[in-house]
Amino acid sequence: MLCRALLALASAVLAGASACSNARPVSSSASGSAAPDGRRLYAASCAACHGADLKGTPTGPPFLDAIYRSDHHADEAFLVAARSGVRPHHWNFGPMPPVSGLTDQQVAAIVAYVRSQQQAAGIR
């Protein structure tokens, strides 16, 4: 049951981001504070599709959108999406493939960075 709930959340998380061949896996481990490391990891693994400014691109949805606030898409949903990919849900970008080369700790750092940017943009 929990597994189904997480998969349902994952389907909604990065819903519909296209297969981004520009995303680069990051193999170094997360260290230091979450925000700076999360920013670097985001730039290397997510920005090609979701935008350096988190406002999306023609190939992936924006994270600076209320649809991704934490009460609608829990942090764990980002982890499931990074591990397994997601089918389109909210957006028409096509399926998002899994993101290889990221550890759970690195995804957590990316999520912390995304959440900090959402808060700065007034998305709570």
C-alpha cells in the first residue's frame, strides 16, 4: 500500500518531464550544507530539463510552480521519480526517465535546494 502511494506521488512529481539526454549524472557524494551542494547537483542533473532558474524549459516543467509545493508533492516523491522516472501527469512533456548516478543523499540535497528556491519565490 505504501509502495503504491509513493508510486502515485512519483507519477505526479515531475510529471511529464521529457527524456533529457542533457542531464548529467553526478557521482560525487553530497557534502557540506544542503543548499550549495543541492544547487550544484541540481545544475548538473536537473537544470537541462527543469531550467537553471527552476522555471522549466521546452522539455521539462517548472519547479517554481505551486503544483510542486510540499503539501502536494512530498519530498519522497522526488526520490522515487529520480530512481524510477515518472509518467506524464500534470504536464505534456512526455515521460521522465530515471536519473542515474545520484544517491538518495544527493537527491535529498537537490530537494532541499528546490524547496529553498520555492520558499524564496513564495511557494509554501
